[in-house]
Amino acid sequence: MPPVIDHEKCNACGICDEHCPLDVLYLEDDVLDVRYPYECWHCGACRQDCPTGAVTIEFPPMMLSV
Amino acid sequence: MQSGQDYRIEADVAIIGGGTAGVNSAMAAAELGLKVLVVEKANINRSGAIAGGIDHFHAFLESGEDWDTREAWLKYVGGLAKGAVNLKVHEAVCCEEMKAAIERVEQIGIPLRDAGTGKFYRTQALGMPGPYAINFNGKMLKPKMAEEVRRRGCRVLDRVQVTNLFLHEGEMAGFTGYDIRSGDFYQIRAKAVIISTGNTNRMYRSQTGNPFNLWYCPACTGDLHRQAFDADVELANMEYTRMTIVPKGFSAPGFNAFFGMGSRLINSLGENFMQNVHPMGDRAPRNYMVWGALQELKEGRGPIYMDCSHLKEKEREHLFTTLGYDKDTLPDFFIKKGYNLEGTMIEMTVSEPMQARPSEQCGSGIKIDERCASNIPGLFAAGDSSDQMGCLHMGVAGGYAAGKNAAEYARLAKQLRPLDDKKIKAEKYRIFKPLEKKSGMSYWEFEDIVRNITTDHFGPVKTENSLKAALQKLGGLDAAREDLKADNLHELMRVHEAMNIQQVAKITATAARARKETRFPPYHYRADFTETDDENFCGLIVVNKGAGGEIQTRFEPLSYDI
């Protein structure tokens, strides 16, 4: 579900958490949690602002299959 | 879950909503040397309609072409938004500020001109008489504007949801809010307040059923429309139900890019049906495009497709690049769906409806005058949350105008007005109450009920009886508000949003009931009054709160003799 975090690449800087306009992402104890994936707007702010390229966007079947 | 610390903040100018309009207001007020505060529910770096990017800026540039003058622009605006746009306000907040707005965007480091040619890349759609839309790469526009706001010394409170406005002797005194992560409670006083919180989304069912898969920002939920109404602020143009054409499965923007580049809509019979709907065909105003598409889908000639196959390779490349500027993830979506540059037909549909302006050149919300002032002294509005502004160009231009006017007002105001401690205490209790509930209704269920009522009864076709039924059902939900629960602060924010959406839905239905005609079909299509009636309805339905808390309306005519 969008967005998907590559925890190997993620440096836990927290920028995506700070910038997400829908309060979807939570950085806690240095681990990035996609807590409310259903509330993602697919704006791509997290991916654009990630300094390590750790974010990819995946679309749910609800969007791709209809 | 407890609430956090209590904070009191004072400012000369406080701006609620740090989207495009809000950050431009902040820049203006700071430039005049005032103490400026921006309060934003998300983070001003990436908030509001252009959080992830934008690809077009509408403008007249005085290039020497006859369509490119201020007079031609005003003629276009008056024709496009007749009955909704106040041209005197438009001149003051848009035309007067247009040149400076373009310069400001470029000064903060976002080129509007093509790097190769040094010229503006301009396209024509949406009923324009000439190519008014400047195509540009605005993916970094929002963070750059945010950086400028901070550079100018404005104080920014990110992640604070504003919950209510407070007046003192009929004038703006301040507002309350809380931090959606810490639960800290804020009471803020300011000499002047600007509201710039966008339109109301999540108010109707979306195409895939997920209320966050929307064309416009799902974080904009009419919070300040509701609060303004409760503070006796007048609203206008609230009856309109805006929609657009979006890719099937993904309610993403891209309309301006597709049609600006010359793409065509075709039905499943291969017919370019817009030719029969409007003399401008696929370059018609947005509402007629939606109207045409709705008919095709309703009458069984769907699916409808975006046909780009006749475009030259270079044009297609430009189109797909610019689509990614407007919605960062849209090119990924197209690739995942198997669409490619070689002119595959892209399946499209009609987006979810929303509470918003009926055209690109006016607004829907807090009624403003030439100084961006509402009827409440000290309260101003800008951008999509005002009744006269919308779109990027007016967010930048008009946002700045609101900032200047509010700063002027704040300068002349002798002192801050007081907040009533008792009312603030009661508000704090109201805000956090859903956290105390162990069981009850979720914001999700409540919002879904609202969406079902709005969509079934006025999404978008309306009649006297459908609106009456909607209002009865929406009113019946009032009791459920007391039952709403939140398990954490994120859910608390959503609970307050859900209640605001419900109240805006009532305001929209009430205003739509008063407009007994059709205008901008299908944005306001009355099946019982199918004609546009300029004699009786060329103007604004103005909404305010009656003495008993009821929603009341009056009509204010507009004239177009420019």
C-alpha cells in the first residue's frame, strides 16, 4: 500500500513524517511507520522529499483494477 | 489520552491555513513589518492543493495579442463566471496583483519560463479566448514559498488544527486550536485574521469509494467554513458542486494539461462527443466538459477515453512530463496501468463532487470585498476558502492582496481584543471530549453517512424535494455528533473534520435550495428549474447564521457591464 518504505535505505530523518499532508506517516523510535495507508492522497511529497530514495509508491488494486 | 500544555500566542496578523494563499498572505504582511503567525493543520512545506506540485498558472501577460490584455481577461472572466464572480473584487485581488505575483514566484526560485527558450509555454483550454495557462514545473513551488515565509520572519505553527473563532463585541478577537501530535492547546489573539483553508472535500462519495482518493486535497474539509458560519461570517457561492474529468481509478488533476495540449474526449463509439455539447468542443469551460461526460456515462456510451493519439511525439512528451508536475505519482499510475506515450487511449471518468467554486475565476466560501475583508471587522479571507478566489494564480495574487489589506487593518487597530475565559474553557472541553469516550461512532462511519446523503440527493443533480430530504437527514445526524469517539489525536482531528463536513453539507444544500434555477450545469443543476434565470438569479446566494442558529439565505445581484 502507498507509500512503501525501504527500511534498508531509510535513514530515519523524519522529513516524510513532517511533510505528509495527511498525517499518514509516523517516525517512532527511528522506525518509519505507514500508519494510515488508506488516507494517502498519493501526492508524492514523501517520495520527492526523501533524501535517500527510500520511498516507492504502490497503488492498491482498488485504483488499478477498476 | 490527555491534552498537552496550554499556550497563548499574540500576533498582529494571524493566518489560518498555510496553503498557497496563506503563505502569500504571510509574505505580504511580513513585508510590511508586522508580527505574523501562520497556523497550519499539516506542514506549510507540503500542504494544501499544490502540496505535491502544480503545472499551470493562469495569467494575462500584456504580450500585445488582443486576447492578452486586462480588458480581454476581464471579459473572459465575466463571461465564464457570470453570476458568481464580482468583477470589482476580481480586479482588485487578481488583476492588480497579477504582474507582481508572477515576479514573486520567479524570485523565490521557481521559473515560470521555459529554461531553453526563455519564453512562457502557454496553452489554451477551459473556455479561454487565448492561451492564458502558463505551463511550468511547480513541483517545488510549495516548499520554496514556505522557505520564503520563514525567511521573512513569520512564526509558523505546523500541525495545529484550528477549532473555533471568537469575536469580541462583533469584531474578530482570536481563535483556538490544538496540536494533532502533542495535544497542546492554543489560544491565539490577533488584530487581524486571514482565513485561507481551501474548499470542502470528502463531502461526496468518490469514484473508488476511498474518500482520500480525491482530485483536491482531502485535508481541506471546510473546517473554517463551518467556524466562520458559527462566528456570524457571511458565505457565498456555497451551492456549487464542483467536479472534473479524471483518470479512471485515480482522482488526479491533469485536465488543464490534457485539454491544453489538444487531447480529445471520446466515447465507446469513438465519437468526439464534446463537439455536440459546446461550441468550443474539448476547450470548453470545465463544467460543460463534465456535463458532456456525465451524459455519455449515464446514457450508456461509456467508457470514455482521453485520446492523445493525434498529438505529435514532442507534444505527447511535454504532456506526460507536465502531468507529473501537477500530480507527482500520475505517470507511475499510467505506467502501472499499461498506458504509454504512443497514444494509448486513457480511460477517464467524472470525479467526485466537492464544495468549491463553479469556475476557475471565482471562489466559494467566505464573502469578501475588494479589500478581501469579510463582514466581521478584522476577519479577511483568501484563496479557495473565499467566495471570489480560486486556482493557483489567485492564491498567489489574491493571497498577497489579503495579506496587505489585513496588515493595513492591523496597523490601525489600537489593541488586541480579549478572549472570554469561560468560552475558551468550554471550547477546550468540547475539543478533547471525543477522546474520553470508550465506545461510540467512528469518524469514518459518520462521514460515510454524510457522503451517502449528499451524493444520493445532490451529487450533483438537485430538486426542491431532494434537497429537503437531504437537509432532514443531515439534520438527523446532529445527535450522532455527541456519540463520536476518537482513540488518539489523529482520530480526534478526523472527528472534528467529519463534523465540519456535515455542517458544510447542510449549508450547501440550503444555498442550493435558494437558487431556483440552473447555473454552470452540472455544478448547479436543478432538475425542477433546468434553465438559467439571469433576471432573478444573476448574483450571489449569501448564507449566514440566523438568530436561532438556523441557516438563512439572501440574494445579492451582480452586474457585468464592464
